[in-house]
Amino acid sequence: MIEIPARRGKAARLAAGQSVRVVNTYGSQVVDTWAFVRDDMREFMSMEHTRIFISRLIPKIGDPLVTNHRRPILTLTADTSGGIHDTLVAACDRWRYELLGCVGYHDNCTDNLAAGLAELGLAPPETPAPLNLFMNIPVLDGNRIDALPPISTPGSHVTLRAELDCVVAFSACPQDMVPVNGANMTPTAAHFEILG
Amino acid sequence: MIEIPARRGKAARLAAGQSVRVVNTYGSQVVDTWAFVRDDMREFMSMEHTRIFISRLIPKIGDPLVTNHRRPILTLTADTSGGIHDTLVAACDRWRYELLGCVGYHDNCTDNLAAGLAELGLAPPETPAPLNLFMNIPVLDGNRIDALPPISTPGSHVTLRAELDCVVAFSACPQDMVPVNGANMTPTAAHFEILG
């Protein structure tokens, strides 16, 4: 099991056919997730392409996640978390925390993506909208969105199968100013393991 | 009034304080819309940042549209179209039409963005998810999405005020294989005018 340290990013290479199991170790940690095609990172998992491909906001077991070239790059093959994830909301960034009133630097998922990839000698071509695993952003009346604590439980997990050789990146979201990582607003570590 | 020709893109520079009125001339034409900061086009209107900024999927009159640095770049100041627009769905691209069974080249909003900007000597740093004016993508049960004809009417329009010096780009969506541009699937021209 590989740790995604609290408030930090981590990336790994996957060959097509391998899977990654992402574990919500302590139960209420959002894990921002990205995937880039290994040979050309300008092709990457895209939420705005995936939503229309699967005709839903939240992928369910069996659904593909597609790239900005509309090719399946990951498939959601298992999910014990309750099935609530988010595709609507940008990765947090320094501007998000400035708007929330934070003075000085705050860890953020955008920088974590870059740092996680940098450990592999890679750089993101841009910051795609992430698949926010375990994040609970309900759409209330077909329009209004809210930001609630996750419904996932300790040890619950999601499995994603690589359909292309790719690089996956994760950020254990450092959001501690609104309750997206649980009502006590304390970011934790999460873990992943590569299968197959 | 400046024409956005059927199936084509068009761009224009706006100074902060100016507005652009986008007219759905024939009533059922989707207009993909982008805005880039003039001094640094890597900062641009971002749907994934806007949704969480305004806590809704669809902007209403008075709502700002923010950049990937979370700064308001446009404000929706008037809307006679019925208020149905889309922020969920990627611009169409050649892969979209390939998946729909099109053989050979099909006009698409992604290429139209690039072509519209090229007329001004500019290039997009990437293809941001667009604000799809007049596009009717309902969220049916907090999750499922559909693609329906617009509810807008001939001559109905939207006004967007520039909050920053910016370049706006439009594409009269060439989608003629699913009914997002009306039940008869016939893309038309649209128009815009710069105010103030």
C-alpha cells in the first residue's frame, strides 16, 4: 500500500490492464484524481468529456472515464464507498484559499498534482478538472450545488482499471476551511495499491 | 451586429466595462462561449471554478463567471432566453463526431475556437470547457443528464459584461447529429454586438 500523505500528492504509472485501488483509510478524505496518457500527457482524463459520454454526473461501477480525446482511460470497476464522488468542482488552488480568507500559503490540490508528478520527473500540461473521489457535492434541484462531508467509511475504496498506459495522480485534499473532508475539517492520509 | 456564421467561430476583444450581447437569431442555436484574459490567455473563464463560486450549475442574471484563478471575468447581466444554459459538457470535437458515426471531417466547436482566435492572431492555450449558451442539458435526478433542444426563442439574447480586459470567442455549434440545436438538427448563424 502506497501512502498519499495528508495534504499531499502522489503519482504512479499504470500499464493498461492494471488497476489501482484507492482506499479512504480514515473514511472522510477526498482524493482528487487525475490520469494522463503516458505517451502524450496532453491527452488526459476529462470530466467534461466523461459526463456526456456516460450521460451522468457521477460514474457508477462499470462506467468508463474518458480523455479529452474521448477514449476510455480508466474504468470504475469496484466501489464500496457508497458511490458518491464529484466531477463538478475544480481542484483547490491558492486562489480558493485566499477567497476563504487564508493568509499566506495553503497546501492545495493543484500544487499537489504538480508535486506528485514531479516525483516521477513529469509535469502536468495543464490542471484538468479532477475526478474528486469520495467528494459529496449534491445537485439539489437540477441546479444548486452544496458541499457536504463524504458518506464514505474508513477503509472503503474504489478500484479503477487502466484502459491505456497512463500516469495516475492523487491528492489527499488539504481543504480544512469547509467540511468537504468531514465535519471536523481535518485532512488525513489516504492510500492506494496497484493490482495486477 | 457581428455574425457568428453557422457552424463557425468568431472572436472579439472586450475592454473591462464593455458588454457583449449574444443573440440567438433563429432561436435554437447553441453558442459555445469562451473568455480569456487579454494579457495572459492562460487565465480564462472556467466552468469548474465558476460552479463552486456561484454554488450552481447554471449562472443566473447577476452571477459572475470566474477564471481558473477565481477572478470574475464576465458577469451575466441580462438574459431573455429563459435562463437555460450549460456548463457541464465539453465543446464538440472531431472525436465526438467520430463516435457518432461521422466519416470524414465534421465542423466542431473546438476547431472553431482556434479558428475564431486565429483571425485575431491568437491561439488558445488549451480548450477550456465552454459556457454553452442556450444549451439545454438537464440534470434529471441529481445525476443523470440529457441533451434536449433549447428553450430559447428567435431574437432572445444574453448580455455578458467584461470585468477584465479579455478576448471572447464564440462558436455557433455545428452539431447536426443530435438535437441540441433544435429538433430539426439544422445549425444556424447567431450574432453578437459589443455594447458600451
